[in-house]
Amino acid sequence: MPECVNKGCGRKFTDPTEPCLHHPGPPIFHEGQKGWQCCKPRVLTFDEFLSIPPCTTGVHSTEAPKPVENAAAKPSPEIAAPTVKDGIETYGSAVSVTKAAAPVAKPPTPAKEKPVVEDDPSIPVPLDSPCKRRGCKAVYKDPKTYNTPCVHHPGVPIFHEGSKGYSCCKRKVLEFDEFLKIEGCKEGRHLFVGALISKEEEELVNCRYDFYQTYSDVIVSIFAKMVGKEKAKIEFRQRELHVDLPMPNNKRFKQTFPLYGPIDAENSTYVVLTTKVEIKLKKADGTSWPTLRSDEATGEIIQIGQPTKM
């Protein structure tokens, strides 16, 4: 059966007219965030990136789109072209040039590989669930699916200076589409359900915060990235602020702030942004706050409107 090459699909099909869910735009990796140009979700981990649901319905395709030529993206003439042997791309050394060689950047340290996770036999597997192991394209049809080999990558993705690959094998490519096609290097058992993470395994983390004030409000910024808007909890009380912010990778910022002054809890508000949570505390008496927390009061008077950092 032919295999669809549309990004986000990759399914084998027999009927070319059946709906194809895919991403028509290219992937975007910027400042640690990952997503697709054609839709808005942005995530931090590569596994979350691969699980972003397709945003467009179209038809299957077996022809890869032609790359758009970009002079800025062409390799430098000072770098030898890669040679391919046994499916492994090897890059030669740079040819001699008269100008001084630039310092070589140290490759980033790859993320720590996680221990192998296996499915719990007591947990039912939904029909048509894809295998969660990197590089495996198997789809669960019945219990016999577990008897088929799971050829996958146990390592983590590594993107460095334009090359793309996995920490568990040597092959490196330049194009993202080619990276998705790198065949697995290890055979094991499929993972259709994955590990269930309990709340006891959550990692409590500290986040930087600061505040500034006006005559009527105290504005607090908590710098926590990619907070889950639906699960974030902010509770306002007259002299306390309770904050509970879940984040990706099972991390959570949870803290209670004893406030320096009383607030109007009913008229206090907050908004969850991509890189921070901004909280507006409505003052109950209009006095100046020298600190945000009552347990850090020093007697110093801070001018209203000037920010102070914690």
C-alpha cells in the first residue's frame, strides 16, 4: 500500500479520496519552543511536538513537496559535501581557506535518556492508537499487534548546526522531512498506552517573580512558561494569594504568598500568558506596599509605579 508523505499523516492508504489530516506548513523551532507554521500550538518537548494534532483536511499524497531554494540556506562552499555509505551520511573536513578559522561551537549536551517504559497489560488499548516509540509507525489493531517488531529510536532527537538525528545512532540529515524518515536502530516491544504519571511524581519547581504597584493595584508577574490555562488555579483571599501552576514535563509551581496589605479579592484578576502569569491584586486601602510578602517587610517605603524584583 502507498504511504502518505504529508506532514502529520504518514499513514498507508488504499483509497486516495479518503480524508487526510496533516500540517501543510513547515515545522518551527524557536527559542526552545516547537510547533507548525500553519497552526498556533507551541510546545517545549519533541514528543509533545509530534503529538500536535493536524490542522488541515485534504487528500493523501505520495510525492514529497519540492524544497524552496533559498540562497541563505545553501551550504558554505568551504564545507565538503557529505558522502553516503550504508545509509550513513559522513561530513568531510573543511577545505583550506586563507581567513582565520572561526571557533567551533561545542555541541549541546543531549537530553538525558529515559528508562524503557512498557505498557501495562491490564490497561485496554484504544483501537488505532499509534505506537509512542520514536520512529515506529505501527498502529494498534488487536492484541496480535504486540507480536510485530517495534523498530524505533531509544535515544532523543538532536538538532545541531543544521544537522538532525538521534543520540542512539550515527545517521544525521539536513532536512526535517528526512529526519522523520530515519529508520529505527533498535527492535523492541510496542508502546501504545505509555506510563501513567501520578501526582506524587510531580516535580515542584521554583519560578522567578517580581511586582510593581500603582495607587490602586499590585501587579505580580510569575515567570512560568507554557502553563496549562485550564488547570491553573489562582485563589485570592484578603491577606493571602494561593498559586498553583502546572507546566509541561510534569512540573508544577505551587506557593502561598502572605500579602503585605489587604486586597479586594472579588475584583482581583489574573491572565495566563505564554511565558508568564500576570496577577493584578486590587488594593483594599490604597496604601503603598514596600514588599509583596508580609514576611519580608523591612519598613522601607517604595515609590508607587517603580518596579522591584524578588
